[in-house]
Amino acid sequence: MRNFPLKRKVLYLTFAVMLLTCSLSSTVFSQASTTTITDFIPIAETVFVPCANGGTGELVQVSGTLRRQTHITVNENRVNTKFHFQLEASGVGLLTGDVYQAVRVTEIIQNFATDGPFGSFTIAHVFMLIGQGPDNNLRAHQNSHFTFANDEITSNVENISVDCR
């Protein structure tokens, strides 16, 4: 698999969403059209929590349900998409047997014009594993925003943090 630069990835993702929008919408672009799809997906994953097990870390087996909602609006020459992912799950430490509550919320918002190469892409992501006792809670947070025009990223703001509490 080729490793594309970030601006290419954003443009390819935007193009894929535009194709999806065209396939889901049966109306003409000059008319407003809205489509919302919601589904629920069972999730099972293993996450390393570095602050667990007295600070030596451990793997936590997490399982639950991911709610995925896709909302697409096409209005004249604009396409707006919003993807919302919400995980409600619990987990168990594979070494200690400690019980964790997992919460993950991700929103991805894209806006772009159908008649020109410009738009924006925003992602907000929070993931938390809350464990029993003190100092074993994992928190990851990401906020990113990209604006692009003519195959170039014109602005980029990114804030990422991961910590234990």
C-alpha cells in the first residue's frame, strides 16, 4: 500500500465521500438532499494502558457496541458530511483482572464544493478507559482541522494528547 502525504489522504477521503453522496442521493444537486444512516457494530479490541498494573502497564480486553451515524447533506454546490461514532463498552485487564469502562466519541465533519477543489475536514476524538482505583485511567484526545484548496492544505491545526490519571 502506498504511503500518501496527508493532503492527498484528505483529498482522497473527500472524493470518496463525494462518490458515496452521489450514490446515496437520488435528487439533483440543485435541490437540497439529506441522508442519515445509523447502525450498531459489536466491537472487541485490546488496548495497552501504560498506567495500569501499578504503572507497569497491561493489556485491557474491551468489548461493547459502537454506534455509527452518517449524515450527508447536499445543497446546490456544497456537500456537508458528519460522521459520529460512539462506543459504550467495558474491559478487563488481562494481568490484574481490573474492570474498566470504555468511552470513545469521534466526530468527523467535512465540507466541500462540488464545483471546485476547496473545503475543510475536522476531526474530534476522545477515548477514555476508566479503571478501578487511582492512577490507572487512560485518556486520549485529538482535535484536528484542515482547510484545503487547489490540491493544497491551506491551514492545519492539530492538538493531540494522551495521559494517565
